[in-house]
Amino acid sequence: MPAPLIAHSRPTLDAQDARVVAKVVRSGWLAQGARVEEFERRMAAFVGVRGGVAVNSGTAALKLALLALGVKRGDEVILPSYVCAAPWLAVHQIGAVPKLVDIEPGSYTIDPIRAKKALTKRTRAIIVPHLFGLPADLTRLQALHVPLIEDCAQTLGATEQGRPVGSVGVAAVCSFYATKLLCTGEGGMLLSRKAVVLERGRVLREYDEEPLLVPGAFNRKMTDLQAALGLSQVRRLRQFIRRRRAIAEMYRKALASAGVGLPVIPKGRTHCFYRYVIRLQDGRHSGLEKVMARLDRRGVQCHRPVFRPLHRYLNLKGFPESEEAHRTALSLPIYPSMTDRMVRRVVTVLREELA
Ligand SMILES: *Cc1c(COP(=O)(O)O)cnc(C)c1O
């Protein structure tokens, strides 16, 4: 009999999660209401900002952030190539121009030097994804004096120079998609320390019962069903992160001599290990696809941590760090409900298949 599959990612759900959602069903109030407001307050408190605007996805939150900052058609927005398609789509869909830059060597996060070189008179914002649980170099990005939108879809509870991610930029966005650090199925949030950004975000989130017809407004609302689940999850978020860090520590010890590159944590930053991403050796290991297929046959599901860098979709050249990450980065299973035994199994299979 084959060993049971160890999934790449799983939401962490318990009986209390089920109870709070059932309670909303019984209450008869399903749409955006008191639970959504409470979830916004809890997330804002977790990140350390003034408030939040809950929406139906992380992508919607990105669009809302851009619109709330007044980014318009023809404006330029800088973002890294090595990220999922959501930030590019958000910029493109509001009529602004996405300007791709490469990542730092090692950290997978946007390179501040390359971001600086991409600045023009029309640059209105930089989208800063904190990838895989590691904050980007916010200090050097802040020195560029362009509004920063922190993409915290993969990173919460981690710090850069002691500052929690999401609290540094003029706006931040979260995703509560099923595989993220905390989940509501689908969902997202705009967070900000600035009242004006939050107010603009709220006006654009819905279309009805507003004093004016706002052209950018749309239905991006979250439901109380989702928010109740989010509230139940955020109460356990610190605990989730502790478990993720403990699993990462097990991987670090067990893989130190395995001939693979381990996650690098630059000085002044902390990691929440949304993903545990190792680097295969370009020459010695026989291609990512083949390694993934072999691991999969042994019941260990590993993924590329970014499906395809944006410059590849767009046929652009000159992104050597993103290219190398695409060629060599492998994301191992990591989630709070993984047992120590499952972690050991991943290590054993990985060592055998890479030997
Ligand atoms: C998941 C994710 C998004 C998009 O969030 P959705 O809720 O799926 O729309 C945006 N940015 C990053 C870095 C993500 O990981």
C-alpha cells in the first residue's frame, strides 16, 4: 500500500471554526455586518494599524489599495516579477502600467536597488510582496520615498527591524484564501494606518446606499459567514505561526547536510514560514519537474512556490534572480496540522530522492 499523501498545503480548521460559522447561519444575518467589522478590528490590531476594509479576495484588496491611493490610468506601479499574477492583474485592470523588477539574491523579495532604477516621474506606488513568510527590505524601499503597498498575503506576524509587516507602508493587503496563513475560503483585506485610505477603500467596496455614484465602486464585500471563520482563525494565528516555525526548525536541522540551499533570513528580519522553500543545485539535481514527480510518487506533494514569474508570461528578459529561483526553488509541505512524523517522512523521502 502506498504511504498516505502528505499534501503541500492544508487549512487548519477545528470544531470551534465550525461552531462559529453555524452560529452565523442560525442568526439569519449572512451578509457583511457585525462579524465583518469585528474581523477588521482584530486584523488591524494584529498588524498594528488604524483599521481594515474586508473584501472578497486578496486581489480585490490590491485593486482597492491602488484606487484608494489615487493610482490612475497611465501611472506606473513597480512590482517584482517573482510573484503570483494577482499584483500584476490588479495594476493592469485599473489601467495603470506594471513595471517589473527582479528580486534580491537569496531572499526572494523585491530588490530595492532594481526598484530604484525603475523609478520615473510617473511612478505612483511600489507593491511589496513579503514572499513565503519573509519581509522584504522595507527600510531600503522606504528610502525611495514612493508609497508602499505591502502585500501580506503570505506573511503576517513577521518583522523587519522590529516593525510588523503591514504596519510600514501606506497600505497593506491580506488574503484569506484557503491555503493562506489564516483562511476564510476566499477573502481579503485592505489595512492602513491612514484614515483617508480606509475611508476611500470603504466607499469603493460597495455600490448601494451611497450619496454619490462612484465610478470605481463595485461589489467586493465579504460575508459575515467568512468573517466569523476569520475571527476564529486570527485568535489562533500566533499559535499557527509558532507551529510553522517549529516545523521549519525541524527541516533546517534535518536538511543541513542534504546538499540543498536552505531559506536565508537577512539580518533584521524574521520569518513566519508560510512556505519552506529549498534550492536544488542547478547541476547536480536533475531538474525541478522530475524531482517533484518523483516526490509525488512517494506521496510527498511539493510545488514550485511561484507558478511562473511574471516576466516569463510577458516574454521579458533581464530577470536573472527570478529565473534562477524558477529553475531551482522547491516548496515543501508546511502547515500547522503537520505532525512531527509527517515532517520526518518528508525529510526521508527528500533525502532518498535527491541522493
Ligand atoms: C494569494 C496571493 C494574492 C492574491 O490573493 P487572492 O485572495 O487569491 O486573490 C496576492 N498576492 C500574493 C503574494 C498572494 O500569495
